[in-house]
Amino acid sequence: MQIHPAGEGGRRPLALLITPGQWGDAQQLIPVMERVRVARLGGGRPRTRPDHLGGDKAYSSRRNRRYLRRRQIKHMIPEPKNQRANRQARGNKGGRPAGFDKTIYKRGNEVERTINALKNSRAVATRFDKRAYIFHGTVTLAAVRLWLCR
């Protein structure tokens, strides 16, 4: 089982998705983003659109970039060499290159730090739970501990 979190940068998850271990990361970006809900201080509808999204090359796909562009979410997802070569081979029909800023990308390891903080809980790290819904509860409990212990 894999954990796909959406974090706020301070090693605290905003949304979690548990998937089988063989599923890829690129397909999980949209379902995780759909789960993000941040309550507003003054009340009202929760916020569902972050100001910025960072990710590694595993999240680079045409589908994800189209989704983020449609929702007007700025992102820093580098383009892998094979996708760049394919886009350039198509010429004018290949589209524009993905923008990339190295200073923002340096914050890209925040998701990995969030996963490592969740794995500080022994039950999450060892994955003794056989059923996905039980493991989801274990990960949720670890996430609550991260939010309360700050």
C-alpha cells in the first residue's frame, strides 16, 4: 500500500489517499487534490484550491498539467527528458514547454518529509494492517498526531 499525501509544507498532511503499492503516482494527483479541504477562519465554504503545488517528475503528465491549468493552480513539476523530447519532436503542435523555477523546486521534498513524519509512527512504517480501510485509519491517526503535536 502506498500513501499519497497533500501537505501544507510543514509536514502536516491536508489530504491522504491509500492505494495498492503497484499503482503509479501520476494517476493519483487528481484524486488527492479533490480531497483537499481547508476550513476558512471566518466561516464559509472550505478552500479547495492551493496557491501553489510542487511535485516530482512522477506527477508529470499531460492530464495533470491540464487539470492544474483549468483550476488555475500554479505548479512546479519538472518535465522528464522523454516527455520533453517527445514534445520537441512534434514541433509547433507539441505545445509550450513547462515552466520551471529551481528555487521553488527546492521545496519539492516537502511531500517526502510529510511521508517520513507519518512513518515515525511504527504502525504506519511496518504496515501490519492487512486491510486498506484499517491501514487508512492508522495513517489518519498518525496525521492527527502530527497536527496536534505542533
